[in-house]
Amino acid sequence: MTAFAQLMRGSLRARLIAIFLGLLLVVQLGGYTAIRTSLASHAEGQLPVNLDVGDRVLQSLLQQRAQKLTDSARLLATDYGFREAIHSNDTDTVASVLENHGQRIGATQVALFGTNLLLKASSGDSVDALSSLAMRLSATMLQPSISADSHTSEIALVGGLPYQLVMVPVKAPVVVGWVLMGFPLDDRLIRDMQALASVQLTLLTRGSATEPWKVQLSSLATPWSSGLSAHRWSRTPTADGMLVVTSNDETFGTHPQWL
């Protein structure tokens, strides 16, 4: 075989190999695209389900925290020494008991209100906010449909920070005052949500409807959570409970939960 024939044969073999590799690459790319599209479609279909599970987990966590806070407030309200201090108008002792009890359970806002809903003692410094909350919560508890042994809870801003608060009556045996206690909503809520539901959680707050949203807590990196705070959120629910939002060039399936 001449050198020319060997060259042509080698060139043809190289072309066939190149064509085969090209076809194999096309098949692999097609398969990858199809698999990727299928997985993306499946993930998008599962998003509303996952978000619904996340909603239920969040509500369950908040209810558990409210019940824990209520039990602690009732324990304080039934303490004999605490009620004696209220009867004797020993404000210093009442304030000390409120502070010590709050530290033991992690409640940074603990206050005692009289039957007239005037603040008598507090372990926090947001007096105006606590007084306004006491008025609102007591109005709910004093409704005819609410049991006298019941309690009421609310999530609200105190000093610009989100709190979960409960209010219970102090009886001896009639109502002699009201105890208001509040837990801050902090990173523990983020950790619990990720452990139980494997979803990302971002808590946005604002002082009024005219103010911009502010990121208080988030499991997302700052560029993404900041982008979520810039979104114009609405109370209008979506058909499947999911709202698609773009933040920092990333698309998120979200479910707004108003607290």
C-alpha cells in the first residue's frame, strides 16, 4: 500500500470516528436535556406540595411556641408569692419576679397590667407597644364567647422586632391583673423549619402599610432575601397557593404567609 493510500485510509477512519463521537454527543445532549426538563417539570409540580407542607409545619411550630408561652404565663399568674406582691403593690418585687421568670424561659418581654390595663411593671423597655398590645388582646379575651380561663396570642412588632405574645389573667380568685409575655421570633424558627420541612424561610416586617419591607430573619443569602423584601407582596392568594418571584436573577416558588 502506498503512502498516499494509507493517508487516505487514516483520514477516512478519523472522519468516521469524529462523526461517531459527534452523533454520540448529540444523543447524550438530547438525553440530558430531556431528563433535565423532566426533573424541572417534576420539581415545579412538587413545589406547591412542599410549600403546603411548610405552611403546616410553620403553623404547628407557632402553635407549640404559643402553648409553651401560655403555660409559662399561667405558671407565673398562679404563683402565690407573685399574687401576694400584686396585692401589696410591691412594684419592685413584681418587676424582679417578671424579669427572673422571663429569663428562665427566654421571654424578653414580660409585663403586668392592672385590671384597668395600666402597666404596673415590666421587664422590657417598649412600654407604649406593650400597652397597645394589652388593650387589643384584652378586648379579644373579654368577648362573651371567650372563656374566662382562656388565653389569647398574637404575633406583633415590639420595638421594631417580631414577637409572639400571649396574655393570661391573674386571679385571686377574681381577676386582679393581666400577665403579658413575649418570645422573640429568632433563628431557632429558621432551624426548626429547615429540620422539619426542608424549606427556606424568610420573615419580612414593616411598621405600616406605607413602609418598605425589611428582612428580619432568613435562611437565604442576603442578595436573595433582599430581593424578596423589594417585592410588592399582596394578601391575594394564588390558585395553587404558590407565587413565583424572581430575586437577584433567581426564580423562587414562594407561599406568602401573613402573620
